[in-house]
Amino acid sequence: MWEEEDVQLVPVEWLKPHEEIKPRNRDKLLDMTKRWGGYTKPLIVDKVTGAILDGHHRYSIAGELKLAQIPVIAVDYLNDDSIEVDVWPSAKIDSLTKEEVIAMSLSGDVFPPKTSRHRIADHLPPIHVSLDVLAQEAAISPAGEED
């Protein structure tokens, strides 16, 4: 089970999407994020590559708000058997592997919205990281080393 202590702030530019977003969903979440004054849920990302596994809309909002950093839980995606990937029923492909998700995120291209469906055993901890904090430049790199 993840705890709030597992959440770290990483530079937005380190993250790599593998899937498009739905603009209408992003706009709704953007309004809610502004109302809350911060992020209430971290993204799930691969700790090696920065590939976004869960949280593409939250990532997109960071760009809209010109945030410097974003709260994430970094996981060992390829080696963590508790994280599974499948496709949504409406996806235009029949199957998807973790390696294909990583390859897409590193390619600079993206799958259509709602292609990958990640199943993650642990629930995300509730958080609140203010937009003011997220607008500041990150002091720690994703690997945990000081800049």
C-alpha cells in the first residue's frame, strides 16, 4: 500500500506520455484543480524512463498551468508484477505489453485516448500539493540527487 511519503515531486519535462488525452476531460479536471488549489492525486510513472502510466490528464493540466513540477509515485514498471497492462474494450488494438508502452513513451508519439488500461494493486494515497509549490522549480531530480 502506497503512503503519502511515497509521493515525490519531479520536473514536468522529465515525464513522457504514451497516450493522447480527451480535451473535455482535461478541461473539467483543470477547473477542479484550480478550485482545489492543487493536485489531490499523484501520477504513476516508470522510475527509469519517466513514462506516464496513469495520469495523462493531470500531466496535461501541468502544461496548461505552466507548472515546473508534479507529484508522482515512481514504480519499477517492467519488473513489478502487481502492475498489469491491458487495452480498453474500445481500443483500436487487441493487446499491449509493458515494453510497448515504454517504447511509445520514448518515441515521442502517442496512442489514441483510452488505449492502455493499467491495473495497479495499490490505491493512491490522498494528497494535496498546492499549485504554488508545483510552480516552483524542482530542487531534487527524479533519481533523488540534488540538482
